[in-house]
Amino acid sequence: MASVRLEKVCKAYGKHAVVHDLSMTIQDGECFTFLGPSGCGKTVVLRMIAGFEQPDSGEIWIGDTLVSSPARGVFLPPEKRRIGIVFQDYAVWPHKTVAENIIYPLTIQKVARTEAAERTSKTVAMVGLEGLGDRLPFQLSGGQQQRVALARALISRPQIMLLDEPLSNLDANLREEMRFEIKELQKNTGVTILYVTHDQEVALAISDRVAVMDESGVVRQVGAPDDIYEKPADSFVFKFMGVSNFIPLEWRSGNVFVKGSDSVLNCPLDAEQIEAVRSGTLVAGCRPHDVELSAEVSDNSGVVRRAVYLGSIIDYRISFGTVEIRAQKEIFEALTKSRIFREGETVGLRFLDLKWFREEDLAVAAGAAQ
């Protein structure tokens, strides 16, 4: 297997810069995810690593091999990079059986028939397709077709696997099943995986590390999934990683108020944070599940504007000063503690885990909760 190293990689289409000065190392055997909104350039990064696109500048290394460097005139074609790639639309041959699809790369490589048959059998078993070798793709479910694509990518024993939104066409249950299959495959094979997605749940579930990219292709944060979620580097990461509330603040009469209102945000602040509130540069952020609701009216009180039953949770929208707060409570807890609130009720709010963001976040915070 191999590591992947990008050094000051840039890519533009005309005057539109998609990737700018990207430097990053993906470790050997790591499952690394590029996570970001559509159009942020994450797939372009994957295509440059695969060799389907050439960078305008910078260098790309796979293990100890330099595979792309415009300055040095180096460009190794895709077939020589020892990669496996799985696309969003599976790209399995409709006229070939499962076994024929999977063995195809070995046929191109002219691997001996006996060895090819043995490797095909092992790979079929590895992805859980035993007994389906003679079926055509139309006779398979979406999840089974995706397994065929994974097996075809694995059979060549690649140094790295590149997965481009491979689960987006599957239903919710299959997506959940397949993300665990991918993680299990990585454990069993030790292959380095580069995964591209806009799906936060998949990224959190399968990744050793995640790179969060914004709409401009800038990497905002790189880290382990729990660090990305619990310790966001800025408001973009916090907002992108899940439903979020932003509360603009101001200092008046020795108290912290929700900006432009008489609602007091009653929460502990250190001296540095108080100074930031005084200067108008501090914004509070929290997740819906970190807002505790009670029937007791206090300085932190709001009015329920909407209550929606979503199966396992109740989703509330609550007017709090000049903003609207999202709060989510598990239905079992709400029923056992008699904490189901109706539209129009005034409720007390307690914030269990506030995050703090600075002046650059004020524009994001000015609107309603996202």
C-alpha cells in the first residue's frame, strides 16, 4: 500500500481557480475523506490523484513515486499508478456477469487464467457476493452492484482506492450498510482509501481523518472525525457538519444580550470572551440537541413557533430574541419527563455546550438558525 502526498497543488479552468496551493499527506493505510459542498473541488482533487486530470502546478506523490509535476515534466498515466477507483454510478458493464465484471482488470493485465480465477473467487467472497457470479447487473440490487464495483477496484491489488461519492445513489438503509462494508474492507486489506463526499454522516462513520473544504476549495480543517465535530475550527465547519444555531451577542448594562433584543444569554464567560462581546466580535453557536427546554420561564426564555414530530425526535423552532433557535429532543425522554411543548408556549432555555466564534462569523450569525 502507499501514502499520498500533495505539495502546493493548483488547478484552474480558465480564470476559475478550483484548487489553490493544496498541500496534504494521506498516510499509508488511512481512510481519508475530502468532505465539502458540491462544486468545492473535492472530485477534482481525486481526479488529479487518479491521473484523469493534470495539476497546473505543484506535485503529487503516491508512495515514493512522483506521479504529477508540471515543473518537472512528469505525468504518470492512470494505468501505471496502481489505483482502484469506484464511481458514483457504479460503472459496471451491463452485458457482463458479476464474475466477468470483476475479473476484467486482470484480463487487461493478461494475468494467467488460473491466478485470475483464484483472485476473482477470493475478491467475490471478500465483498459478500458468493453465489452471484453468474448474474447480470440488472439482476442485482443497488448495494450488490456497488459491491461489484468495489471488488473490481480491489482485484488489481491497488496501492490506493479512490471512492467518488459511491453511496449517493443508494437508499438510506443501504448507505448505512455499505459504509460499514467499506470500513471493514479497509481493515481487512490495509488499502489506503481516499473518499470524496458531501455526506457528513458517511465521513464521520468511515474516516480516520477528514478534510473539510468550503465552496472556494479552501481546506478549513483537517482532523479526526470527533475533533471536526466537537472542536470546529470556524463557523463554516460548525455549520457544515450538522444543523446549527448561531446567536449574535452584545454587551449592555453588565450583561450579555442576544443582539438587538432584551433576551439575556445567561451563561458563563471568561474575561477574554467578555471583552470580545464588548467589542461586538463574539457569536455563540450550539447544536439543537444541546438546547435543554423547561417549563420554567427565565432570562433565557423563548416562544415555541413550531413543533414537528420526526419519529425518534421532536424538532422545535423557538423565537429567542432576534433569532430562531432549533432544539431537538428524543421522544422517549420528552414523554417520560412530560416535556412536550406546544406552539405558542413560552419555554426556558439552557445551553449545554456553546461554541464561540469571532467577528468573521457575524454575517453567518445575523440570519435565522440554519
